[in-house]
Amino acid sequence: MLALFLSGAIALQIAQGLVYQRRITPYKVSYWLVTYEHGFVRRGLAGEVLRRVAGTAPSLVTIEAVQYLLTAALLAALCLLVRALWQRNDPSLDLAAIVLCCSPFVFDFVVFQRRPDQIGYLVVLAIGFMLWKRPTSSTVTTLVGGLLLAVAVLVSDSAFLACTGWAAVLVVLAPGQSIRSLRTLVRLALLNVPPAAMALVSATAGRLDAVHVQALAATASRYQWTDVVVFPYLSDSLRTSLNRVAEMPRTMMLGSVLIGGFLVLAQAWLMTGLGSPQSVASRRPRRETTLVVGLCVVGLAVLMCLGIDWFRWISGFALMATVSFGFGQLMREPAAPTTGSGYPPRGVIVVSAYLLAVAAFPNMISLSEGLLQLLLAYNSAKP
């Protein structure tokens, strides 16, 4: 019964993401048109690899096909995580599987976004699987994982703040790891130094001047998509990025925080033991885990200071938190075998209602912005 519910939830999440946005938007396509033709530039690795493989400027069909393959790989990894949780027949692991399937920040968010930066999320999932399946090879896993995260930073510079911290969470959650251990500290260094170094290189040497930005934009003109593309942001400095955020409409900022915060809190409530308080809520996180998660929160705050995509930052943060929660449950000491999932009917009913309540997830920001504008207009009209 639980397997049927999980499968249906995943199907619904994927379907609503596709129904809302079946084709990739011009802005997202433009990520694949940023290349190294005019010198090193941040976010240029994916487009450069695609250009070299295609032998010329890639067609729209090629770009969409590659992006769909990347998204499909990420969805497959998430499905494998859900399957691993469900197969253990443990109440707390069943809960983690339900949260993964019902959260609007997982399957729905992944299908809706479809950007090259999903490579970073895929790397974090690969690190989680390796730490779970091969705990004795943690040093090799963190070394390779750090190098792959550095590659992800070359694809999207936000990957350093959005993904690296959560990979560190997985290292700390792995059995036998302690942040006081020299071995664990070395593994954390292997994981964090390569992407941090690449993020520094991208920030200092990855900016293009106006001439080169115009040359890149000319590549997109073949698709007649010169109005809404990523190219103007490639020359942004730290000050420019901060100014862009400061100029954002306050209703959009407030809507992102209110709606995103509400959904994150609702999901956190589910993750703290809905239907199984004795096996989940009673497990307090270790101090080092709390510390590393706190650093992830700092990373989210920095992203929100530097980029205007607030709702995407919040969603990516929640995606990685949910994945880390799932792997954390997998890597803990196995519980005694049970005869069933241990969930009372009310748990499934509440989770189902939560799933249905956020079915229109991609529309929530525009809806909340409209409501906030009406509220502000009403307040300003009051005597």
C-alpha cells in the first residue's frame, strides 16, 4: 500500500511540473549558450562541453534533449533514494520516503526548474549513496566528490553555496564520523577546498566585459531570444549583484519568504516525526550536524544577498535538506524488523492533504505577490 502511495505521489509531482512548463524557457536555454569562445567565464562549462560535442552552436532540440537527460538522471537518483528508504521496512525510513515524495521541493521542483545547475544536486546524491554503500571508502568519496563539486561550480557558481555544505552534512552524518576527528576534518577539507577554490576563481576571473557579453548574446539571436537571457548577469560584480537584490520589488521578496518559509516549516513538521514520534522526533541531531546545517543556512542567506532568485534558493535549500534527511535515516543504526510500516491512517491522510495543498506550487509566488500587492494597496488607501 505504501509503495502504491509513494509511486502515485511521485507521478503527480512530475506531472504537475511538466503540465505547468513542458518546454524549457528561453532564460534557461541561455545557460547552455554561455561558452568559453571569448575567454573563461563563470557558468560556461556546460555550454562549452555541449558546443564541442555538437561541433557548432547547439540547436534548441539538442539543448532540450540534454537538459531532459540531466533532469531524468536527477529524478532517477531521487527515486533510488526513495526505494532504498521504503525497502528497509522501518517507520522512520518510511516517513523519510513520504516526505521526499510529497515535498514540493523535490520531484516537482526538479521537473519545473530544469537548469544545468542540477548537476550540483546530482553530485550531492552520488556522494550520499557512496557514503551509505561504501563507508570504508569515505576518503576516496570525499576526494572525488570535491572534484565533482568543483566541476559543478564551473557549470553554475551558485553550486558552492547551494550544494557543498549539504555534502558536508552527509559526511558528518555518516557512521563513525566526528568533527573532532582529524580523519573527518581531512575528509571535509577534501570535499570543500576544490569547490571553494573554483568559486573564488569564477568570482575573480569569470566576469566578462560588455563587448564579450554582446558577442555571447549574438549566439542566442538565432533563436530570437535576446530579451530574456542570462548574458547580462555575466559581467556582474559583487556590488552589482547586491544592487540587483536591493532593487527587487518588496512584494516579490516578501512573497518568497512567506510562501517558501511556510512550506519549509510544514515540511519540517513532517520530518520531525509525523506518525512516528518515538523513532524520529526522539533522535536529536548531534552538535556537529547542527553546526554544519547552520553553515548551510548561512550559505542560503549569502545566496539571497547576491541573487534575486529567492524562491529558487529556498527551494534548493529545502531539496538538499530533504535529501540529507533521507540519507541520515538510511545511515543510522538499523532498527529492529517490523511487521508493517507502523503508520496510522491519520499520518497518510495528513500527508496526502499536504501534497494536494501544494499541487499548484509553481504558481504560488505569483499568487502571493498579487495578494500582497492588494494588501499594500488596501493599506495605502486607508485614511
